Amino acid sequence: MERTFKLRNDEHRRLVFGPRDKYLRLIRDTFGVRLAARESEIHVLGAAEAVRNTQTVIEELVRMADDGLVISDREVQQIVDTVARSGQGPSIQTIEVYTTGRPVRPQTPGQAAYCQAIERNDLVFCIGPAGTGKTFLAVAMAVQALKKDEIKRIVLVRPAVEAGERLGFLPGDLQAKVNPYLRPLLDALHDMMGFQQVRGYTETDVIEIIPLAYMRGRTLNGAYIILDEAQNTTTVQMKMFLTRMGMRSKMVVTGDITQVDLEAGTQSGLVDAWEKLAGIDGIEFHVMTRRDIVRHRLVQEIVDAYEHGERGAEDRRPRPKPKPDLHK
């Protein structure tokens, strides 16, 4: 299949070609197409799917140039990786929240479906591997709702469970003790709102970031409540958390059921909720896959390697021998 793309101006050419044609080489090597570029034209030759993927990347870069965005090498790599995985470009849906001067938007079809699920449901569970944007997009949707006055406050919650380590007693007051566990949520907020604004909101309790243990006995009205790392809740904790929802509130629960840090033999509250609550009207379970990973390319390969290793270990596990029939 052959196709020729004409770029309208020098800005499009600069952005699509990249420094010393760096982006063209990336597209060529990723999709296995032959590229011939001359002035404002790009001639593409290759398999039909590869040419279509090349077109998707070029059109996305052109659209971003039209929006006046300055694009980094990392973002171009992310766009190419997204198209290579799914055959589709990042979603055109934008969230009215900005980070590093540009709007936040879903980068994969799975992420777009996740945001749409949050818009139409009061309670959404998002389950998937690391790097799929589960928490980041939930926080972005919460900040957007706050800016639109759809809610009065944001409550970010995390269980204080250590990832296979025993850190002992941490020094300082309560805030100092729980801050390491809540740091990922703060990082996401700082990306979207800035340090001073986050500080002002937290001092006035418009934004509250607390460990799960301190949710008991509360009822939250008009709030956007996010539970992160929910795979590390027990069944009792999950029930306690879910029943905190008040009137005009939304809840988003995120977690990765392949990274449970609970003691052996303790059932994850996230897995239990999936079994008990699936199918209830107003509750949606959204599953992210490795195709939705938008971190470094190696993260996807690491997730794949661990999945294959676990399956291989299961296959190699010795099977019990059948019991002899004593009646023979």
C-alpha cells in the first residue's frame, strides 16, 4: 500500500519530521514502512495496516501543531507506542485540567472509556496494571469537577500498607507518618494545580488526603472520593469505605490485583467487591490492559514478562498424583 501526505506549512513539517528527521525514523522503524520525504510531502510504502498507523501518527502530530502545542520527544514516542499497540491515536476527549501547560486527555481507547465510565456512573472501579493512568485520570476528573462547581471537595484515600517491607515506626506527627503513603496522590495534584493552590485547598479542607483507616464513621456529601491502591484493602475495609458515600458524591476505586501487599491468606477487598457488586446499576467495573500503559515502553515489557513468568511457574508446579483405587 502506498500513500502520500502533504503538510500545509513549515510548522507541520518541523513537528512531523523532528530534529534531523528523528520522528520520521521513529515512525519508520516502529511500523516497518518505507518513507521518502521531500519538502512538504511524505511518501509512505508498506503493509496496509502499517501505512494506516503511520497516517494516524502524522495526523495526530499535525493536529497538535494546529493547537499550538510544543511537543517533546517523549510525547512523540508515547503517541507512536499508543498507535502501535491499539491502531488508534490518543483520544480527542480532553479534561479541563492542565499539566505542564497542556490539557490532560486520555492517551488510549481504554483510558477514554474509563473517563466516560466516570462521567456516567456514581461509582467506578478501575482495575489494571501499573502505568495505565488509573489514578492520574481519576484525579484529573475530580479536579475538573471541582473547577466546574459540580462538587464541593475532593477526598483522596489510600491504605497505609507497605509493599513487602517493614518500615517500622516513622518519626513526626500524623501528617509526617502518613505522607509517604499518600505521596503519589499529592504528586498528581501538584502536576495539575500547582503547589500553592494545592496547599490552599488542603488547608481549607477543599482537598483532603487521608489514610483509609481515618474514613470510618464519616459520611461525605457533595464530594469526589478516590480510593487508590484498593487491592490492599481487606473486605471489611472496602465495605467501610464504600458506605461512606453521601448524596451528590462520586467514588472512583483504583487498583492492580496483581500487586496485592496484604498478608498471605487475606482476601483483597477489591477482588471481593468485583465478585459481589458487578452488575449493580450505577456501578461500573472498568479493566485496563497492558495496551493502556503510557509510561516508559519498558513498563509494558516488564508487565508482560512477569505475567508470562507467573503462568510458566503455574505450568511447572507439580500436580498431585491420583490416589490408587484400593478396590481393584
